[in-house]
Amino acid sequence: MAAAKEALSKKQIIALIALTFAIFLIANDFTAFSVAIPAMQRHFQADISTMQWVINGYALVFGVLIVTGGRLADMFGRRRLFFIGSSIFILFSLLGGFAVNVWMLLGSRALMGVGGALMWPAILGMTYQIMPEDRAGQAGGLIMTVCGFANSVGPLLGGLLTDFLSWRWIFLINFPIALIAMLISWRVIDDDSPEKSGEQVDYAGIIFLSISLLTLLLALDFVVDMGLSSSLVLGLLIVSVITFCSFSWVEAHARVSPLIPADVATNGRFFTVGITTLLLSVIFVSMLLYVPQFLIKELKLSAVWSGAGLLPVMITYGIISYVAGRLYAMLGAKVILSAAAIFLGGGMFLLSNLLEHTRYFHLVPGLISLGIGLGLFFPTITTAAVTAVGPDRASLAAALIFMFQIIGGAIGLAMNTTIVSLAPSLATGIDRAFVVNAYLALLALLVCVLFVRGKPADNKM
């Protein structure tokens, strides 16, 4: 029989509440601005291609620096990096809220990504650090439940603030939320800074990896409008490959502590978790992009109702995320990730047969299947990554998995957009793209069954 799980102390519960505020802040910030773009566009009299960088700029900086943030958190203490990142996030949120022109707005938004990239891996590492070892799965479930809720209410909160106050309040509301999280964390989370760290910052590794990721993500962003044959896109891809090769060489010959230590880079268990993440992240991004487009353009729903149309996914995602945290201790990563791949692939197949006169309720089974798959996938993949490496690499592992999610989503977005743009109609294009996504889920299932490990926590006892 499995031993009774260790109860959480009052201090641990309060610490988790503080981190819940921080998780909500980061997750909400990814979706809240989407509905405010038209208002910002009118205010600054800017075109949509410029204003889309309110979202893209933040995501790019966040994705590029997330691995650096994770490594620094493990080296110098997660609590310290959390406070530094939160301070940066607050500062540029205030500057964005008081922006006097579009460039101040975009610059502030991009630099918020620096703060977010320092905060996020520190938050994840502290969450797993606070929870007892036999509750690691529940830590992942808590994180992704809050993320699912924040992603769901982000557009609603952003819309309410934009309509009844101003789009500026989407920036300004970050200040009290972050401040509450920082003050509580200061009181209840112990300082985890190493007393004597012999590790040094791998500046060369940071520079080469950052340039490689930045050029790759920019190329994937531009390929949608310019095509793969564009000289700009090809040039960015070449730079990305060259700098990644330079990064690999620097890491192999590093005289200081490498950005990605050898015990992580050569960890086969972690590598298979990363491959699974790349394959399945495509589905989440394509669902968020193309289901609302189908609802608006084919079923003629309003923007508000198209957002509400995703509720079957988001509600199921939130509920299953919490359940997945408890299942992890009983079933382990292989079983849960395999089930996630089945539900995600099944959801894509159910939604792929989209006809122009399909009614909304015909989509609900597929949306629920996707919600179940996402709820099983996100918390489990994070927990599997963190537990595949040592406790002192937890923030780095969480950051690397998030990087895989961003890269997988960017590749998936470019691939799906190309498929849809070449189709004779939107419905046909989505049909074809979702079928391809379903086969990617099948490939992820094979990877899970053949290679992913991750035994239930109770087996360690």
C-alpha cells in the first residue's frame, strides 16, 4: 500500500496562494491583450501589422529568454530571480500603461517579456520545491489549472477593462497583483540562494542561444506572410542554424558552467519528454487560432460568442488539469501522456470534418476531447520534465519544456497557416490542417509508448 501523503503546512499553503497570484499574472497576460488590439490601434492610429507586436513582441522575448531565466534561477536562487523578474515586470507594465506613443508601448511590452522570462521558471521551481515530493503531480496540476483559468478569463478581463475603463488598465492591473505575490512570498518563502555557488554565468551560451531562438521564431512568424522562399526568411533560418551550431560548440567547450549542463543535455528521459512537447504543442496553437476563425467566418458568430465557443475546451482543460495532478502519482507519465495524445488526436479528427454548414453543437465533442487531452498533457509534461532531472535543475527543466512548447507552437502555426492558405476554402483548409495535426498526435503517442518513462511517485517508496 502507498503511504499517506504528507500534509501541507499553513506556511506552504500561503506560499502556494502567493505563487497562484503570480501564475495567474503571467498566464492571463498572454491572452488579455488580444481583445484590446483594436482599441490600441485606434488610440495610436497605427496599422494592425504594427499593433500585433503587442502580443508577438512579448511572446518572442519571453520565449527567447526563458531558458536563461531557468538557468539563472537554479544558479542564484529561484526566490531572488522571482523578485528581480517581478520588479522588471511591474516597471514596464507601468510604463506600458502610461505609454505616450506606439513605440513606447511596444518597447514596454517587449521588456515585460524579460520580467516574465525570469519569473516563470522561478515560479515553477518554487512550486515544486514547496510541495512534498509525493505531491509533485499535484504541483503540476495546480500550475496548469490556474493557467487554464487565467487563459480563459484573460480575454474577458481584457475586454471588460478596455470597454469600461481603458486598455491601459490591462497593464496597470499587473502592479497590485504582482505586488501582493511579492509581499506574501517575501514573508513565507525561504531564501534558496546557494551559499557558495561555484557556477558562473555562460554569457556566450546565452548570446548564441538567444540569437538562434530569436531568428528562428522571427522566421516562422514572417514565413506566414512572405513564404519560405523569401530571402529574409531564408536568411533568418541560416543565421538560426549557424548560431545554434555555435551554441553547441561553445557548450561542449565551455570553461564556465554551461547554460544547459551536460547532465540535462544528455538526459534521454528528458529528451523524449521534449520531443512529445514539440509534437503536441502544435495542436493547442492551431485550436486557439482556427476554431474561433471558423466560428466567426463560417458560422457567423460574433467575436464575443466565438470566444465563448471555446469554453468547452477551457472548462474541461481546467478540471482535468487538477485531476491529472492526482493521477500522476498513481499512473505515471507514460500512461497519462499516451492518453493525452489519444484525446488530442481524437479531438483533431472529430473537428477535421468541418463543413460550411456545420452547427456549433456538432463541434462540442471534439472540443471536449481536446480539453481532456490538454488537461492531461500540460501538467504531466511539466512534472515529467522536472522529475527527469535533479532538484537543482528544476527551473531549467521547466524553462526548456516551455521553450519546446513555444517552438512547437510556432512551427505548428506556420505549417497550419500554409495548409489553410493553399486550400480552396477556410473549412477545407482547417479540415486538412487538423488531419495533419492528428497524425502528429499519433506520432507523439508512439514516442510516449516506446520511449517515455516516468513511474508513479509511490513506486519510489
